[in-house]
Amino acid sequence: MGDARPVARESARRPAEAHRRGAVVAALMLAMALAALDSTIVATAVPQIVGDLGGFSVFSWLFSGYLLAVTVTLPVYGKLSDTFGRKPVLVVGAALFLLGSLLCALAWNMGALIAFRVVQGLGGGALQGTVQTLAADLYPLRERPRIQARLSTVWAVSAVAGPAVGGVLAAYADWRWIFLVNLPVGAVALWLIVRHLHEPQRESGPGSVRSAPRARVDWAGALAVFACGGTLLTALVQGGVAWPWLSAPSLALFGAGLALAGLVVVVERRAAEPVVPGWVWRRRTIAAVNLALGALGLLMVAPTVFLPTYAQAVLGLGPVAAGFVLSVWTLSWPVSAALSQHVYRRVGFRDTALLGIGAAALILLAFPFLPYPGAAWQPALLMLLLGAALGLFQLPLIVGVQSTVGWSERGTATASVLFCRQTGQTVGAAVFGAVANGVLAARLGGAGDLDSVTRALDAGTGEAGAARTAHEAIRHAVASAVHAVYLGAACAAALAFVVLLCVAPRRFPVLREPGD
């Protein structure tokens, strides 16, 4: 009779392995919640922060500084996670995020708070990219939609809960608690990662990680990427806001950014282990997904930035109701993402994404045809449908790309698609902001921007006669401006459709792994 002890040990090992993986998944969800809650929870406390610290003219950098730091560090962290492993990068990123949170809570003026938000962003880049990469490491292809759907749910819950939590803390406690609450949550996530995340040693070879860390790190490339991304994104974020688009500061930043982009190409071509390797753009699958998710970031600006303004200025809703109109897409997005596996297992990753982005283009195109002023349920219904369409679009592409590369390339590939999505959002905010302000100026016969016009509407509530007629004209102009933005978003969706159809292979070259 054979020895039963190996069987018994194997049976005992399985529950322990499941427990450890469950603890790691819980840590990933907590880490993702920190990154997801950040912008929404801070936004609600801006009046209290400005009232305490001053600096109203520069408070927008509370968000811009964090966004810039997250975006430009994504490629760097992706490469570092492929070189040294996910765990050290995630631990360092979480520690940086918590340090930044503590420093933000201790800030003594607006300049210090902005600087500490950048420190937070340096950690946030590691959290976003490495969490998504680890999700693919932990689960084989057939189980990845489950963990990705959980992470999507974290983003959805954060979008709804963030403003509420931030408002409560700002109203009944102190704005500094908005940053302090990160500490216990992050500490638990950090403890779970250190205790339960054990990355296996892998032999050298195609698609694997070496048993020892690589000796050479492309620090020159990392610095060049950071400088180039920071310069160009600053030009996009501040152009048309802090200075006109064709002013000297704007042209100087764009010129410097292009020069730095050339430097990045030169440095990366000479590097033995480049931060942004050429294969990211030479492989059809990854290049197509990068471009498609860049277009996703572009089109997401329409609902996230402009729909709340439309709901308040055109529909006459309060801030809470306007937030609900936007937040309904967070209900359908994770559900659709979780169910997308049943579609792409039948028709493939590309065709599933085509179905999702094609539906999204039609939904965005329908927005300008809503009746004026209309009822709140009409845009809410479109947002519910849009969330379902985008859940069917984004998740298959991320899972598909992660499944075409091995462990030693997965961090870089994941970071590249996230970087393109973040960059698309930054470009979209600049482009669509210019479009909306241009339409307003044409309709109202003068200069002005969406923020000043909506403030004028709020200030003029209750007036009668000629003033009421003028405000009605302003509401029509705001509706036209938002309609133009949604048409632009529909064009971005159509662009993503064309890129996937013409560039992406019909069947992604999936690498089969144990458990698939």
C-alpha cells in the first residue's frame, strides 16, 4: 500500500494556499481602495482645505500633482516589478502612499499640501499598476475575470462612497482626517502583503522571471520618462487654465516635452533593460490595446467631468442628485465586466471589446438627442447602459494583454495600458475643455468658460423677466457645449473601434499557463 502521508500533506496544503491567496486578494482590494478613493474623497473637502490653508488660486494642483505623479511613474514601476518582483514594489508603493497621507495631514500651507500630494502620487502609481499585475499573477486565465471584477467593484463603490465619506469627515471632523483614515486601511493592506504574499522562484527563460534580480536598472531612462511625462502632462493640465494655449509658458512646456521625448527614445534604445521597451509598441496586440484604452480615457472625460455640470445647470438638479446621475454607471460596469468572460470565451477578446465599444459609441451619440431640458432619468439610463458597454470593453482587453505575456513582461505590459488610459484622460480633459468653452463662446457671443457660466447660473437663481430669459439662453448654451463634448467622446469610441478592428489580431496570442 502506498504511503498516504504525501496525499495528506497535499490535502492540508490546499486550504492553507487558498487562505493565503484570499488574504492577498483582500490586501489588493484594500490597496486599490486607497487609490480609488483618493480623488473623490479629497474633492468634497476643498472648501474646508482652502478656508484653513488658503491658496485658492493653486488648489487645483491638489489633483493635478497627484495625477501627474501617478501617471508618469506607472511605466517605471511596471518595469521594476518585472525586474525585482511585485512584492517589493508594492510594499514600497504602499509605504510611500501612507507617508504622503501622513504628511498631507500635517501640512501647514497649500504649497506643502500639494508637495505631499505628489508624494502620495508616487506611491499611488505603484499601487495601481502592481495590483493589476498581481491579479493576473495569482489567477490563471479562466479565473482572472473574477478578481478583475472584484477590483472593478472596488472602483465602483469608491466612486459612490468617496464623496459621502469626504463630506462627513469635512463637516463633522476635520479635513485632515481625510488623509489620516488612509493609515489604518493601508497598514492592514501592508501587513497582509508582507505576511501572505510569497512570490515563487522562477527559472530563467522566455516569459519567466530569473531566480536573481537583474543587476542593471535603467535609472537614466526612468528619469527621462518621468521628466518627459511630467512636462507634457503639466502643459496639458495647465494649458487654457493657468495660461492661454498659445502663450509662451504653454509653448515652452510643449517644446521642452517634445525634446525630452526625443531624449527618451535615444536613452531607451541604448539601455540594456529599458523602462519602456520597444516591444510594447512592436507587438500588434499590445499596441492596439494601448491605443484603444487611450481612447477610453479620452471618452471617459465626457461623463465624469461634464455630466455633473449638465445635470445641475441644464436639468436643475442639486449636487447630490447630479452625483447620482453619474454614479449609476458604477452599478452596471462591474456586473458587465464580471459577465464578459462568457462572451470572450465564445468570440474572443477582440470581438468582445468591439461589441462593447461599438455599443458605447452609439450610447454617447444618443446623448445630444435627449430632449431639452428633459428628465433626470434619461441621462441616468444612458449612463447605466454606458457602464455596461464599457465593462464589456475594458476588462477583456486588460485580461487579454496580460495573457499574451509571461511573468517577466506582465508588469511592463500592464503598466503600459494603464499609462495610456491615464494619459488619454489628461488629453481628454484639455481637448474637451477647449471644445466646451469654444461652443459656449460661440453661443453666447463672447469669452467665458463652463465654470464661470455655471456659477453665474447659480448666482442668478430666482430672478425674473429679462434676467430669466438670459439665464435660459445660458442653459441652452451649456447644453450645446456638453452635447459637443459627447459627440467628441463618440468619435473617440469610434476611433477605438477602428484601431481594434484594423490593428489588433482577431485571436490574441495567449500563453497557456498551469491551471488554464
